[in-house]
Amino acid sequence: MKLNRRIFMGTSAAAMASLSSPAVLADGHGKPRVVVIGGGAGGATVAKYLAKDSKGEIDVTLVEPTRTYFTCFFSNLYLGGFKDIDDLGHTYGTLAAKYGINVVHDWAVDVDRDSKTVTLAGGSKLPYDKMVLSPGIDFVDGAVEGWSVAAQNAMPHAYKGGSQTELLKAQVMAMPEGGTFAMVAPPNPYRCPPGPYERISMVAHVLKANNPTAKIIVADPKDKFSKQALFQEGWANHYAGMVDWIGSDFGGGNVSVDPNAMTVTIDGEETKVDACNVIPAMKAGRIAELAGVTDGNWAPVNAADMSTKADADVYVLGDASQQGDMPKSGFSANSQAKVCANAVRGALTGSKVFPAKFSNTCWSLIDTDDGVKVGATYEATDEKIAKVDGFISATGEDSATRKATYEESEGWYAGITADMFG
Ligand SMILES: Cc1cc2nc3c(=O)[nH]c(=O)nc-3n(C[C@H](O)[C@H](O)[C@H](O)COP(=O)(O)OP(=O)(O)OC[C@H]3O[C@@H](n4cnc5c(N)ncnc54)[C@H](O)[C@@H]3O)c2cc1C
């Protein structure tokens, strides 16, 4: 891009940073350089806190391919008709303009840990002193027989935010009267333990209003799932006779799909379906594997600072990490990011490092104003992030409590997205 004097004069230092080569900028200032890969719940948060708290002492570069990040959190509420897709989209302008983060919209395609450089798809190389990876998840190849990423338009996973969620909603809305929706649920561990079951609730909610004779079948390789008693109570109360959950005891793990024929075969029994949500087994986002910090699936980390067991200068946050007891959630990733930012800043500038403390709450909506939650606090031990204490909504709660729980989740969504991007 050619800059004339008028544009240069009217361009803030932060915006200039996002136009400059980060290597030149960092070398010019002689500051420590942190490269963050992935601008989601973990990455956006760690970039912001590093830049904000170091007050310009650290050069922070955030690499993220998409210009608008669509949250997976609340994407089920979009499926249920409680949110618009635009409510879920967030951009990176404030991170650049307010905190001086060098936001680079590109894919990281390689990491050389010996020379401490990240290669981008566009060809540039970013040197780092510390690197933080928060790339989220990818799917395990061949995890569901008959399904591959090439079939994700016929049978969407909708487990990464944005267009996949819109596609799944369109397919649910296009189901014929009395049609069948199928979900293939994932094995543990996976992103957002209550996510598939909140999704079932939200699909049931729209079908009840638009297509009340439709059926939902869930093939599940697990014999139990997060907030199971709460969801099953809610399905019986709100969507009686609609949801058929087939756990591992009944062959739910013995499943194959045919995306061309639109069939799902569970324990030998083939069913023709009208919409099918396949959520395969997961592993860390591929760049973590390319960086050589995974065990083949997830990246083992030290609980005190989220540094990897493989390399003390490489940190992994959020879903991609294998950290112990925390569920893979946006709340967890955000919580881990703050611990990591504090530790990285301490390591690079000598600032005070506080003992690691973490927390998480996962809210789910079952029907209008019927919200439930599960959560816990955690501490760092030598082995892992270890649960300290927890709580969960009770079955049979009154409607005022459930409504208050839902309203709390609205407050959380506004809070976490402001914390990540504001
Ligand atoms: C249906 C559903 C509902 C959910 N509901 C909740 C909820 O209510 N509460 C909650 O706390 N959590 C919820 N989650 C989970 C939450 O979305 C994730 O746990 C959280 O986003 C994880 O944060 P992350 O930083 O690890 O990954 P992400 O937020 O997915 O961010 C990863 C980012 O990395 C980028 N990236 C990947 N590879 C590269 C690369 N090579 N180069 C550059 N960038 C890259 C991606 O584009 C992406 O923006 C839900 C998830 C789903 C699917």
C-alpha cells in the first residue's frame, strides 16, 4: 500500500502498526515481541491484556484470518430464533486502534521454533520472543464413517462459528412437515460439553413452533453428558415425544452417515433424514500440530502459565490445550488468557506475576426463559488445572430462577465479548 503524506498525517500510530511490517516495527522499538495466533476467546483476550497492561512495552501481533469473528457461544440461540447472526459478529478495530495491537488478517501456516518465526499464508514471517496459540479445534479425520469436511455442506458440523451455523439453520427451517433431524454427537473431550444438547433444545424449540410433528434423533457415543438431568427434564417438559437420544448403551456410538443419500445408520438401523448435524471427534487446531506442541491430539500445558510442556516460549490457550479439569469453553479460554497474559508480561518485562486462578460457567437455554448453568473455580497445581469447587442448577427449579439464569447469561455474553474486543 502506498501512503501519501495526508494519509500518513491522519493515521494513528496504532493503525500504522497494522499497516507496517511487524518485524521492522518490533526491531525498530527493540521491544519484546509476542505473536498470538487465533483471534477467538483465548487469542483476542490474551492480545488485549498483554497490550493494555504492558502499556506499549511489548509489541503484540495478533494473527487471525477472519475480519469478523462469529462467536460459537450463543450460536445455538441463533438456531433457536433468539438471536440474529449479526448479534454474534465482532471485529478487531478496537484492538488495533485502542491498544495498538498489530492485527494481521492471514493464516499462520508454519512455525519454526528454532528460529522463533511464524510463517503466514501470504508469505511474510513474524519473529517472536514468545508465541501464544489459541487456534481452537479441528476435526479428527475419519471419526464418523461416511463424513469428511468435504461433506460439511450436506451435513454441517456448525461447530465453528459463522456460515456453518447459518447453513444448519437454513436446513432445519427447510425440513418437510413431520421430517427428521439427526445429530451425531461427539466423544469426549470436545468444545463446549453442553453445546450439542443446548442445540437439540433450540432445534426442538423452532420445530415445535414451525413443524411440530418433526422428530429429532441423537446418536451419541457417550453414555452420559453435561447437565443431562436438566436437559432431559427440559425435553420432557417442553418437547414431549420429540427427542430420541440414543446413548452408547443402545448403539449410539456405532454410527455411519451417507451425505448423498441423506441417511444415518445407528447400530445397523438406517434412517432417512432431512437435516443432519455431524459433530465429529475433535483435536487441537492444526497450527498447534504444525508447531510440534501437541501429543497428536491436544497440546499439554503447564497450569501455572499455560506454557506448553514442549517449549517454554510457546503457550497454548483454550480448546487446543490439554490443561486438566476445565471444560473447553469460551469462558475457560478467556480465563486462561488472563493468567497467560500476566505470566508472559512478567517473563518479558519483570512485572509482578500473580498466582493462577481460573473460573468457568456454562449457561444453556432449554426453552424461552428456561436457562440452566454449571460452573466451577480452579487453581494451578504441578500436574494440571485442578477443580476447587463447583455448582450446577437443580432440576425442578422455579421459573423465576430459570429466567434469572437466562438473564445472567445475556450479561455474561455482553461482558465477555467486550472483554475480548472492546
Ligand atoms: C454450539 C456452541 C456453543 C457454545 N456455547 C458456549 C457458551 O455458551 N459458553 C462458552 O463459554 N463457550 C461456548 N462454546 C465454546 C467456545 O466457542 C469455545 O470453547 C471457544 O471459542 C474457544 O476459544 P479458543 O480461543 O480456543 O478458540 P476460538 O474461539 O475458536 O478461536 C480460534 C481462532 O483461531 C483462528 N485460527 C485457527 N487456525 C488459525 C491459523 N492457522 N492462523 C490464524 N488463525 C487461526 C480461527 O479463525 C479462530 O478465530 C460453544 C461452542 C459451540 C460450538
